[in-house]
Amino acid sequence: WKPDLDIPPKFRLNRPTGTINLYHAVGNFDIRSDKDQRNIKSTHVYLPLVERLKKEGYPVELFFAKDVPNRDVRYYQAQADIVLDMLSFGFFGANAREGMMLGKPVVCYLRPEWLRIMEREIPEYVKELPIISATPETVYEVITDLIKNPRKRAEIGKRGRAFAEKWHSSSAGAKRLDKIYCDLLKSK
């Protein structure tokens, strides 16, 4: 999960220069979506939004990963300019963590009350969290701002990479698990 990931030819997206690549994903799409493509990942918001952006002349293309094997999905994530995650639940999962690890800006709704609860236990995590929070009502403004500001995308992506390495890398996870394990051994 590195920003300079080598993309095998069969996974390369051949898009015109200047295209802003948006990435959205839903694993097990058919069983996680209703007949109107409504799901917790907000596909029903993103698909019409991308069409609106195109009609307004924004040079965007969406790569919608549904049921792409995890070993392959990173190649598409790595080519994204913006990763679009869920706008409904209020937090993020693997897709957003992977996007950050690849140095991509991530859009996802962050429920304020959950952030306040987390802040009491790990304030630096919440303070450093670089995900751009949006709702179905604000996501158009958030995405158009990112489209218009490549430097902002790059800066958020850089912060996302640093955040993911600090909090979600295998070495960070190993340190936390080692502490838990040692604490358990001490308590016996």
C-alpha cells in the first residue's frame, strides 16, 4: 500500500490527461444494495453526483469497484485522485484506510458525536484524522472544491499517508497488539 505502487498493464485506467479519477467501492454490491442501488456506502448518492459533475463540464470519471478481489482493488485505488466512501453511517473502514495509505484524499461522513467519544480516549487520532467529512447534502461542494484544488488534494493525501502509517500500518498495529498482550500477561 504505497503511493508509488506499480500498476500492472491489465489494471491501468486509460483516461485522458487532466481527468480527475474518482474511486468508489462496494464489496458484495448485489446483496448489500436494494433495487435502487441504495446501500450504506452511498452509491445511490455518488452515481447521480458524478453524472451531474460531468454535465457541468468537470473532467471526472468514476471507477466503481464492485466485487473486485481485494488483491486487485489497490491498483484502481492507486490511480484515483479522490476516494469516495460512505456518507451515511458516520465512520470509515478498510476502503478509506487503504486510500489514505496510498496517499489519496478520502471523503466520508464522520459522525461528530463518535469523534467526541473517540477524542476522550485517543485525542491525537481525532486531531490528526485527515478524512474530509461530507453528507449527502454537502458532498457536491466538497468534491467540487477538491476537483478545483489539486494542491489541496495532494496536501490531504500526504497527510492521509502519514496518518495511515502512524495509526494503521502493520508496524503500528503490531505495537498496539504487543502492548495489549504484555498487559494481559502482567495481569495474571
